[in-house]
Amino acid sequence: MTVQQSDVLIIGGGLMGSAAAFFLRRRGQSVTLLERDQIGQYASGVNFGNVRRQGRYLGQLELANRSWALWKRLPELIDDDLEFIASGHMRVCYREDEIAELEAYAAAPEARELDLQIYRGRELHERFPFLGPDVKGGSYAPHDGHANPRLAAPAFARAAVRAGARIEERTEVSEVQKVGGGFLVGTSDGRQFSAERLLITAGAWGQKLSEQFGEPVPLDTNGPQMAVTEPVPYALPTVIGVYTKIPEEVIYFRQIPRGNIIIGGGYRSKPDMLTRRAQVEPRSILNQIQQMRRLLPGVGNLNIIRVWSGIEGYLPDSLPIMGPSGQVDGLYYAFGFCGHGFQLGPGVGDVMAELIATGSTGTSIDAFSIRRFAGTTAQRSKAS
């Protein structure tokens, strides 16, 4: 049997894997990407589409800033802008004490590139007159925005193929082994692939592969809940989300130029990992409607025309797994982005390509190392 060889094998064809394949080719590495289903089918293609930096863990902003610089260059890099609009992003709150927390975040040195502006009271409602009276304050990020997640992974995959990468869809990995100085991967249709280095970007399934290399992590899986309204005149370019510690108050929305308002937030569902399906949670959609009427009273009579969910991987500290294996030379991970990986996607691909090709990266990712879960209890995946 012929073993198909490359410098780097990637397992998982979401945005992280597709972007990594593209940037690895730009660094001269031969790349094969294996995707069990279709490129961008799961979390990468069904998320809200937020291209935001504000609100992230402060230690993640260096990576987010690197990614933001790439978002601005997408047309020249991949010949597609992914419908990215730097429309601004607003985090609003319902309580006075939460304004102080937004101010503290804006004042942090790590957030200086975001140019955050804090609004409260009358000034807030003059600037955003459509907000409900319960909204007390907000933090405005003028450079953040939104894009179309359905386009992202496929566009990076097409660009990677044009650059010389090999992408195999409908290819299920059945066996992964470390053989000598490299890796041997077998697929359910009997093919074999080998490479010196292996990158796992398998999203909510990443833990099942890391566990095979002695590095289990406490990954949980959830189905985010999304809805979209009928189109109305385009009047709400700014992405707006609620900053709150009360789960049912979490709501965010964006209007696209075609007029539809996309809504996310609230309760999540539990996906079926065997059928790879996530169901819509009716109570979440009802809660979204209620919360949207509080946040944006003018939408009270709009019709919801479609609802959907997806499958995302979450970790207890809300940080991803990203970087080299703690036990196996040549093995790398980028998965578990906890529902906020879309904006990071291009930067993750670029950083992982730099790390794999050169052995180091100029962007700090130490906080995301899989080593932080070594030796912990409760390492069995809840996704099993």
C-alpha cells in the first residue's frame, strides 16, 4: 500500500485547520489536511460571526491583535473578504457596577490597541438611541466587527489548495500512531498518510485524539443557539452584546447589509457526538426573543425565520488548547476555543504555521498549553 507523505498532517478542517494549511504552504511546507465531513461544517461554519477583540482574556489579546491584522488583509491573502465589516462592537450592561468593570478592562495595558470608549447614561442613549431603557452603560470597540462564518473555512481551504496543499474531505481518521520520528495516520477507507509533524485541529473532537497520545483534557461539548430574523431596513451596523454574569441575560446581535438580524446567546444544548448533530433548544430561542425585546425594543414584532445550532468544545478555564504537545515531539494542537475562536482563526493558523515551520512563535501562547491539564483529576472528556 502506498503511504502518502507530506511535511505536515492536519486533522480537522475547520477554520483553524484550513488557515494553518494555508499559512504552512506560505512557509514552504507540504501539507495534507484530513476532514471527516466537509470543510467548515461544524463550529467554524455555524457560529455567530463575531470578529471581536474586546472582552477577551487579556492574555489572549496579543493573538487576537495578530489575527485582526490578517482580517484586514484577507482579500490580498485569500482572494475573499468573508463579508468582513469593521462595523464596531459594543458591550452593554444593565447595572452601574458593571460599568466599572468595563472601565477597568478598557484601562488595562493589554487593551490599548482596541481604543475602547466607555459610554453611560444620557451619552450612551444619544449615541445608541435604539437601546432599551434598562441599558446603563457600554464599552465601544470601533475597530471590531463581524463576518460570515459560512464562508471562512472553505475560503481558506481553497486558498490553501491553490497554494499547493492537499485537502481530503469525507476522510475519517481511524488510527493515529507515532512511528519513529514521524506520524502514521490510517483512514476508514484504508488509506495511509505520514508526516514528520501532526497538527490536531479537530474542534470538539480534539480531546479524543490528544487522549490517544496520553494528554486527555476536560473538554465539554455544547451546542450554541442561533436565530435570524426576516430582513428589515439596514440601520444597526454595530455588533452589540450584553455583558452580564447572569446566563439568561447573555444575548448578542448583528445586522447584515441584506437586512436580517442574527441573534445568539442564552442557553446551550447538548449535542449528540455519535450522530454529530446539535439540536435547537426551544427555551433558548424563547429566551432570546425576550432578551432582545429588553435590549432592542424595536425588534419586538419581527419574525424569526430560521434557527440553528452547532457543536463547540469548551474547557473549564474558557481558554483553548494551542501549542506543542507536552509529551510527543512533532505533535501540535489547536482546538477547544470555547465558543470564541472565529476572530482568532486566521491568527491561530498563522501562529501554528510559524511554530511548526520554525520551532517558535513571536506571539505569546504559553497560557494555552495543554500542559496546564497534566496531572489534573476529571480528565475524562464529557463528550465521550
